[in-house]
Amino acid sequence: GASLWSTNLNASGKEPWGGFSSSPLVEGNLVIVNVGSRGTAINRATGAVVWGNDGADAGYASPLAFTRGAQRTVVVHAGDLCSGVNPTDGVTLWSLSVGRSSADPIIYNDQLWAKAGYSGDDSTYLANLGSGTLTSIVWSGSRPSGENCRVLYNGHLYGPTSSGFKCIEFATGTEKWSSGLFNTESSVILAKDQLLIMGGGDSLLAVVQATPASYQEVYRTNCALSQTWTCPTLANGKLYVRSNAGDENPPATLVCYDVGGLWSAASDAGNGWKWLSWFGYFKDGDGAWGGWVWHVEHGWLYAIGSSPSDIWLWSSRLG
């Protein structure tokens, strides 16, 4: 836990209103941060600045890297520009003027998705990428915009806009469905094939199927938090949700939910079988069977509940 080095980011770029809040990107022997007009690269061993350090506005979006042809590129959305930067020397390869943003860019099928602004009314862009170039704009519009990051799953974007939480076809920008339950400050993460959506300005937390077919809500609860901009974090069957702190809000609060389900404590018995001391040997398809399990003695069972103390089981043989 000892500190190896530290670097003053204020010396490299102008700190935004919300502070330096993006995640750093480790790229080879560099650590690249969203500070300055094209980011700033820091030697990961020494903390020395390698390139960047131009004093320009920083942004909130986290840098990401991709390779197209022979060209390795780091995408940095700082200030009004979303730029592709050569990580070797920090030279800007291309730039797209989209406006300031807090959402991370997305690279998929040699295309770049980027958004402008902090509200649901601001524009988003999809552009084609070449080797070290940005070749053309495919579509633009407010789909989906909002303040937080988006989820890309099976060719579709999921995220908030000013007119609801939407599912958008990535390649065309076509809206597949919309829900008015969530505001522009909502955040979303993906867990297997389900979306975990945090309400943003309210305390709504919902689990929704990640499908373009329709809005399919699996579960909803009120997590009793004030304004929440931070994306929830899912780890080892636990969901962590944090509220904001500020002059107009109560002190920040961190809440942990057990979302592992009935079978989260089961041990692996091999060949798809699992074992619990209170239940015995069973298979659950690693969640793919919904609430169904195959029990070694009782056959197919449908389970409802969140713990051994409140479980209800239905048997196809017993009714």
C-alpha cells in the first residue's frame, strides 16, 4: 500500500467542474488520463509525464484504446473534442467536434459512438473509423444521450435520454423501445443478459432484460437514496450503490444489496452439478433456465425466493 509516485494533474490540464473523475487507461508502459486537450500520458513506473501537458480543458470520459489496421489509437474525449491519439507520441490522428461530455466513447465494428453535453437533448454521433482516420458520419441525433455511460450489447445501445430510457440499434440509430421511468441522470450496467438501471435523480433501481424486443422489467425496488449519478457496481453477488454528496444533498451513502440469489453460495460439484448443504445436488443452467432447477432426487423444480428461509418450490410431478 505504499505510494510509489504521484503526479500533479493540475499542472497538465484544466480541472473540470466535477474534478478529475475519469478512469485512467493503462497502455503498455503508459498510464493515460483525460487531462488536457488530447489526454496526458504518464510513465507507469516513474510517474513522469511523457506527452500531453498542454494545460487545456480536461473531460470526464475515460480514455479507451483500439487497433485498426496497423494503427493503435487511444480515444480521448476532452473539452469539446473527441480525438484519436497515437499513444506512442501523443500526436492527434483525428478529431470530432461534439461538445463536452461525461459519457465514455464506444468502439464497435470499426465504428465510434460519442455523445455531447450533459443532458438528454444533446447530440450523439456514430462515425466510421479507418486506420488512423475518421472517415465519415453514419448518423447523429439524441439517441441515446443523457449524462452517464451506455451499455452496448448484441448490437444495441441502452441508456437514458430526455424522453426516457431507450434501446437503440447501434448501426442505424433506430429506436427499438423506450421507458419513461428513468431520467437523464440514470446509469446502467450489464450483468449477463440483464440491465441494472439506477434512477439518477430518484431512488429507483430496476432489473431489465437486455433485449431489443420490448421493455421487459424483471424486478424493481426503491433503494432509499438521494441523487445518484454513480454507476452501480456488481461483484461476487453484491450490488453496491452510492449516493452523491453536496450542498443540496445529504452526506454520501453507500448501500450494498445481496443479488446473488438462492444459489450463489453453491459449490461446484463438476459436470454442471452444484451442491448446497440444505438442498443437495442440482443443476441451474448457470442462470439460463430462469427459476428452474434440476434436482438429483426430485427432478424439475421451480424456485421462488431469495434465501433458504423464504424459498417456495413447485414440482412438475407433485403440482
